[in-house]
Amino acid sequence: MSELEGNCLVCQSGGPTAVINASLAGVIEEALNHECIEEIYGGLNGVVGVLNEDLVDLAAESQQAIRLLKSSPGSALGTCRYVFKKEEDLERALEVFKAHNIRYFFYIGDSESMAMLDKLDALAKAQGYEMRVIGIPKTINNDISATDHTPGYGSMIKHVATTVREMAADNESIGEGDYVSILEVQGRNSGWIAAGSTLAKRRDQPHDPPHIILLPEIAFDPEKFVADVQKVLAREKYCLIVVGEGLVDLNGNYVSAKASSTDAFGHVQLGGAGEFLRGIVETRIGVSARSCKLGVAGRAATHNASQADSDEAYLAGSAAVVQAVENGKSGKMITLQRAEADSYKCETGWVDLADVPATSKQLPAEWINDDGVSMNFPFVKYATPLIQGEVNLQWENGLPVFVNLKATRIDKVLPAYEI
């Protein structure tokens, strides 16, 4: 198969992760290895940058900047929560690709982004414009089906589990059987992040914190919750609870939904599950309780990122270029899969974009203990390899140094477009 000559474009979308820039670095460094790729562009703020023709020259970045991508949080190119909403958006994107001879398009995003890419790939084929469209998965929520796990998840749960151990040391020093602390973590429709907190437990120490894990997959029962907390306090000096923000009540309603508040994707805005639980603890049990919300700090914690996660994020970006250039693939999403081996090893594969479900991947029910508030060994076996190793940061005056791209703009050649 003859290689397709032209330029490549890479963008980032959705919520950042601690390792999303490692995928970007993987695309850039692999693209530099292929002579058929003439220029390497980045789109600012995801597909919004494509529609606005806001492109930058990534090949002009220094080697130091590319290296720093592997240890920098946030989305270095900027991100968006926008997906093409009308046929004109698709037509405009293809017009931009043609104007800048974009023959390779790599998009780092979630399942909703993959559905958008599938439409874009179909339009390019329908118009006879030869190009390769490849999706690179990312999300801290680990809820994209068709891939064993997603880049970003390992670092998130490494930070959550570390935070639990740190909170436990604090709680142990002040509790006297009358103290409850609650850590609220992200996870709208699945409890992958909350479940990851169980890695804080030491081997053969089942009573280690977190003492209670509340998952969106398990409907919240206030009576059972009160009994569970009282049981822990009767045994321990304190009770440490981890709750996913998407916790639902017995009627399937979010316990922390904000009325009339939605994001750009139409998702109900969540936040307050921890405070909701604190209120129950203080009014029903009558003990002191505090809640904290990890929020954005969790996904931005590159200082606590997993090296395994970073390596796999880079691998996904690199594999996307290889599949597009060497194998002529298009309309695909890169996947991470576990190799059949005695020890953990990650391999990349691909799946058709059309086969990436928009629905969230749920925690397997068999990985949740019968008590509904703790995880069993199969989950620990699944998650432990994902948090191994520490990313080596560059430091200056006691603080980490993160990438700051020059972002040299590419001249616009098309009329302005109104989104």
C-alpha cells in the first residue's frame, strides 16, 4: 500500500487528564518518523479550532517542549466540549482539511467524540477526499467500551488512592470513634474512579480505609448507609467514605443534581454528593463529619500520575499514526488491550468508530462485593497494574515545570465561520 502524502492534524477534546498530553507527544514524535507526513499541525480547542481554522505548527516546537508534554497536565492545545451539531459543521471541517491538505486527522477524546469522527470519516469518503481519521481514547472515567481501559484512568485512581491514605493518616490522629470524613470523586454514570480508591487498602487488611465506597451503579439507601457507618464507627476510630458524584437514589435520581444546570453536552451538572452524605451523618448519627471534593484537582495531578498510564497514553498516540500511515486505517479508534501473559502487558489494537457505544461502560457487577460498598479481588487485579510507577517531573524553585507551547499560528485561507 502506497503511503498517503500530506499534512496531519491532531486535536484534544473533553475533560483533560494527567496524561492526555502524552498521547499528543506520541502523535507528534511518531509523525516525525514518516516522510509522507509533510507538516504536523495542532488544532486549538478541539474541533472548535478546526471550524475556526485555528491551527498551529507543532513541528516548530522545541524538543524540550515535546518532552515536557509527557509530564504536563491539562490539554496543551486547548480543549472543547463541542461536537458537530449540524451538517454544515461537517462540511466546514472537511473544507478546512482540503484547504490545508490535511490527510491525517487524529482526535484525542471520549466516546461522544468518536461518534463525531465516524460521521466525519463517512463524509470524507462520500466526497472522495482521501484521508485517514483515527480516534485516540482518553477519559479519567474509564467508561469507553471496546477498550480494556482508557489513558487517564490509571493516574486518576492512583491519586485517589493516595489521597485516601493521606486522609486516613489525618483521620486516625483525631478520631475517637466519632468522626466521619467523605471524599467525593468524579464519575457521572459509572463508579470506576470511586472503585479505584480500594487500592488504598493494604494487602490482607480488609478494614483499611476506604471503609465505605458508594458507587453510581448501586442505588443509595439511606437506612443501609446509616447502619453501615455505625458499624464502622463501632469498630474503628473514624469512618472514611468515598462517593462517586453520580450517586443515585432508589428512584434512579442523582442525589446531587443541580436544577436547570447542564453542560455543553446536555449533561446535568453534578456536585454535592459529599455534602449530601455529611448532612445525613450529622443529623441521623449525630457525629462530626467533613466532606471534600477532589474535582478537577484529581485529573490535573500529574505530580501523582502513573508512569504506566503515561506510557500507554503515549503508546496510543503513536499507534494511531502507525495504523493510519503504515496500515492505511481510517474510521478507527485505538484500543488498549491486555496481552495474554503471566504478567501484565498492554498492547494496542483498533475498533471501528461505528462500534464504539455512546453509553457508559459500567463496573462489572461481579467485581462489587455483596455488601454493595466494597470491591473484591478481581477488581484489584484489574486496576493495580494501571497505577505502577511515577512520572518524572522537571522541577524549578521547588515547583513542577509544565509545557508552554509556542503555538505558532498557520495562516488562515478560508472565510470566517460562525459556530
